[in-house]
Amino acid sequence: MRRRSVLLAAGTLTASLATPFSRAFVASPAAPSPAPVLDHRVERDYDGRSYTDLSSELGKVRGLSSGTVLATFRTTSRNLAMTLLSASDATKPATDVTARVSAGRLQFSVRHDGVVKQNHLTRTMYDDGALHTVAITVTDTGTTFHADGRPVLTASASHFFDSAPGLTALDIARNLDSEHPGGEGFYTGTIARVAVYDRALSEQEIAAESVRVDLADLGRISAILNSDTPAVWLTTGDSITHGALWTNGWRSYAEHFQERVRWELGKPKNSDFVIDTGVSGSTTKDLLAKFTERVSVFRPKVVSIMLGTNDAATASTGPAVYRANLRSLVNDVRALPGGAIPLLQTPNPVDVNRWPNRAALADYARIMREVAAELEVVLIDHHAHWLASNGGTVPLGLLADGLHPDQRGHLLLAKKMVRDLRVFDPASRVCGLTIP
């Protein structure tokens, strides 16, 4: 346990994650598959004690100085260290090359005689019970993690199998060394495939080997979350994003998201900034008119837009205008210096008996879904999520006045947001928070 903790501390850095209520992936493209030196395609469920011994094939990977480790898996539990593939020296402690899922995060480490040559973890998480494909490429210029066909983490370290000489064991679902002759880091869940290539696959090749491919923008958001370079996140919209009054002194969804990113993800992410420019009463037309002062002046990397509740009640922003405005906003975000990433969020449903002038809101949510699909924008679909979570009806108990979410409604918005952006951890205070 002590050595495992050292490994986790050394790194500073989904059925599908994209539920029916989010837009986050595209179909995996067809392309010729490169030939791996090791390819184990026997889908198997592991129970935290079982494993697959591939030591007879160790010679295929021993000595590789560059290449790719690829695995397709589905978790059924959240454990500190769950091995996907490990090549190790069973006669010594702490000599191994290991790809694993560690408390939901992807991890790749290389050790020799207790010396950590490289050890990196993502902040984004992949233990949601969905099938994921991870590929870790190592070249003489560095290491790159790919998740579901998109690069999500890069590091300068270049250590691979040749950096751990004397390897004697190769296992799926466990790690083996002299201190743990029966193994450690056992996996719980399904591993559908493990492969090793003797060269670094391209992003296109990795996409072709993945069970699905995330939208490019979701990959870019994941890369920002996994990077140590500070980033500005901006949320904008109307009174729901503004979060005033109806939260009853509790945090709004944007404030919960800020806590998750700037504090719970650890240093140096607390040097990121989350800015809320939501203004009560706003429509898409208002945001377009005030785009400079509400968005571009802050030079954001990610811009979240939740609008539609007021558009649905404003004659001048009917469905056709709303659709055109959303397209313009997405294009304006992408045209920002550095190519910012747009993120669309449908507003929550409302009580149309109390707010009959918002009776068309479901149509506006549908339009946002269509624009997100057309422009390949990541969509967080609160409108559909709220209805599905309440048997198809509006959860009136989460609305302070039949329209604005109260503190519990904002918490539900926040949890959906962090889950769809792959930073949901039930052990965190934000994700584990309940409000009476």
C-alpha cells in the first residue's frame, strides 16, 4: 500500500459517458488497423481476484523503447489501483510498466528498482460503467494519453518497456512483484481488449481502434482539465446562470463547478479562473450584442452558454432567430483568440402552468440539441435529464418559483455538468453534497 501511495502522489497532473441527454461523442471511423505486436481480444469479466497471465508473450514487448499500449475496458467499482496491463519483474519490488485505472483516473507508470521513471494520471475520470478505450503512446519526445480517440494528457517523459529491464511477468488485471507474489492492483469489471504496438499510433489510428470517438471539443476540454497550464472558464446565460436570489444563499451551479475545478482538482488548477457573466433576463440576442464585454474581454478557453428560457418568452427571438443566434454564438466563441471551446447547456424545464409564456421551452431545448449536433458542440442536456430523472414530468420541488432552480436544483445542474465533463468523483464534497 505504501508504494502504491507513492505512485499516486508522484503524478500532479464511457454504454457511454454521453448519456441520451448529452452530446459528447461521434461514431468511430472505419480505417485499416495497424498490426500490434501483442493483441489480446478475449473479453473477460474480472472480479478483483482473477487475472490473465500473458507471460509467454512477454518477449513481444520486452525492450520496446517506444510504442503504444491500448486497452478497452468497463469498470464496475472504484478502487485505488486497478491494473489493465502490467509487465513486471516478479523477483524484485517496484520494477514494472503498468497501465491502470486509479480511483477513476487513467494512470501510466514505469519503475525500475523502486525508482519512478515516469508516473502520470489524468484528472478526468473513466469509471462510469461505460466502455472506454485508452491508448498511451510513448516516443522520444514524450508520452500522450488518448481517451476514446482524443488526446487528453501530454508529458515530456519518454520511458517505456526498455526502461524497466529484467521483466519476467506480463499480466492483464494484476501487477506482480516479489513483495506481492500473489499479485496486487487487481481489476474489477470488464477488459475487452489489451494491445501493444511497437510504434506510436496516430490520433486517426487510435480513433479507428476505439469503441467510439469523443467529439474533438470534449477531448480539448479534457486536455485543459488535465493540463497544468492555467485556463479561464466562462459561464454565461440568464438569471439561472446568474444564480441570484433563488439559490437562497447557497451556491449556484457555476459556483459548484468552480469549487470542483479550482479547489478539488488540486494544484495548480486553483490558478484556473471560473467567471460567471450570466445576467438576469438575458436572451441570445442580448449576449450577441454584449459579447465583447461578457465573453471576449476575459480571453476564456471554454465558454458555457445556457440560454433559452427568456428567448422562449420573447417574440423577437422566435425559434428561427434562436437557432441562428446559437449558431452565431458558437462561431463567435470559436473565433476568439486561441480558438476557445463552446459548451452548450439546455435550461431546466419549468412549470408551464405558472409560466405559460414559456410553454415552448421544450422546442428551444430541441433546437439547441440540433445546433449542437450540427456544429459538433459538446451539449449538457439538463432539460432532458430533469424530465428523465422525474418520470417525464417537471420536478417542481427543485424550482423555487416554478422557473428558477433553487439550491437543490442548482446542485443537480452542477452534478450533471461535472459528470458530463468527466470530473465526477462521489468522494468529493461537491459531487457527494446533498441538500435537505
